[in-house]
Amino acid sequence: MAAGESTVNTTIRRMELDDLPAVYRLGRRCWDVLDKPYNYWSIREVAEHLETEPELSFVAVEEDVIVGFVLGADSYEALEDTGHVEWVAVAPENRGDGLGGRLIEAFVDVLRARGRREVVADVSSKNESSRAVFERAGFHEGIEITFFTRRLD
């Protein structure tokens, strides 16, 4: 579904400056911001996406309330032909009706129009619901880089 289309009173549109507080609050509501990778979530993170990638920052709005968003980048590290879905959130009460997939598609449509050949998303292996959303959106698990971690506690 393209940006600006709506179904069941939910519209996906480009994020605007006035949306910044609501997007930030929704992210805080959806994620445990003490857990990786969500511990990078901040007002600065949202503002930076809106400032540097406004065409890749979308919100889902229902009755003037932001119920979802997607933020990302035009490239992924050194891969200039690969976009990056960095943040996707849907309010808990709005999950299960395909809204996450619609947000991802709005994002992917822009990348496709820009000639990108691939898009990546990093999802915690423990986050089964997000993994399912990305799989339904046509993503597949691809491990080309392994991040090694060592707990020091």
C-alpha cells in the first residue's frame, strides 16, 4: 500500500516535525529501552531521522493519533545500494492487522524508487513478533555478519 492510502481509518503518511513527540513516546511504550538494540532510542534519534531522511520517515495515524511509525536510512554501512529499516513500532492495541507491514512497504517503495537493490533490518532473535512481521513483508533471515558479544557482569 502506498503512502497516503488508508484502510479502516488508519492513514500512512510522511512524518512531520509536530509528530516527533508522539513518535518518541510510542517507541518508549513499545520497547524496553534498557534492552539492546532498543537502548539507542532517544529524542535525538527520532529528530535525526526526520532531519536526515524525511522521505524515509513514516507514521500511521488513526483519528489524529500516531499508532505506528517506521524510520530508516537510504544506505546500510558501506552498502550504498542497500537501505536499512532501523525502527518500526505499532501500538499494542493496533497490532495484528498488518499495519507494521504497511509501514514497511511505504518505506520500501521509496527505496525502490531510488534504485536500491536490497533492504536490511536487524531484529533481535528473541523478538518473535517482529521477526514474523518482516518475514510476512518478504524479508528472509540472512546472516552475513556475526556480532560477537561478551557479557562482563
